[in-house]
Amino acid sequence: MAIDWENYGRSRYHHENAGGTQIQSSRNRTHSYVEGNTVRKADVLPKRRERIRERPEPKRYPERQPAVMPGISGRNFIFLTAMVAVVAVTGFMYLSTQSEVRGMKKKIVVMQSEIAEQKEDNDAAYQEIVDSVTISEIYKKATEKLRMVQAENNQIYTYKNKKSDMVKQYADIPGAEK
């Protein structure tokens, strides 16, 4: 492509209007007209350089792969899932055990109140029995009905056992009649 060196600098400032006359404009905005056959060479706009633009080939992206979380592999995921399951089962077992303990405490309180009522009933019955029997009635029944006699001082023997509270009798007591 050849460059027109004569008109190289003028091409920026010359414009053709519809009548074929040329208007020259410069930076200080002075206008001059050139008419007739005295024009040596018509200012022609230089040919524009045509840039050959090659279209870039469309970018080809590889097929999308599934997103991979950094730092978590399949084994780690399975391990974490198992640990979450273990924690959940342990928590459930803990809560169920807590519930059982609370239920047992309630049952213990109910049973203790029943025991207290039974003790009151037993104490009242015992006191009633003790109040109904007198020592004079016991003495009278023992001597008259069972024909028991009261022991005298020479018939009472005391024995001290150092080993235990139990005494074994191997022979008859002297002076005791059958």
C-alpha cells in the first residue's frame, strides 16, 4: 500500500462538501476556498488503511466438571457423616436415659410415700396391740393357764460368752424338773 506523501498532513483537515468544493480547516479555524482550473491537484482524502481483522476463534471451554470441595475427599466425607451419625445416636441415647432416670425418680418418690404410710399404719397397729395387753393379764395367763412359776434367786444362772451372743446347751440345767 503506497502512501501519498504530498497530501499526507492535509488529509486530516480537508473535507469535501456536496458541491465538490473543498473546505480546508485548521486548528485556528481559518477557511479558504479553491475554485477553478488553477487547482493543481485536488486534495483527495487518503485511502484509509483497511485493517484486516481476523475474527478470533470462539473460545472453547472444556466441559464443566462437578465442583470439588477443596480439602474434603470421599473418605473424609464418609468419616464425617459417620461421626455425625454417632453423635446423633449418642445424643438420642443420652436423652432417653435422662428420661428414664426422671421416671425412676418419680417412682421412687411415690414408693417412699407408700412406705411412710405403711410405717404409720404399722406403728399405729403396734401401739394398739401394746395398749390392749397389760402385764397383769400376761402374768395371770402364764400362771393359771400355762402353769408357769416365777423363778427364785437360786435358780437364776448367768453366763458370759465372749465369742458370740448365742449359747448352746449340751446338758440339762441342774435342779430343773421336767
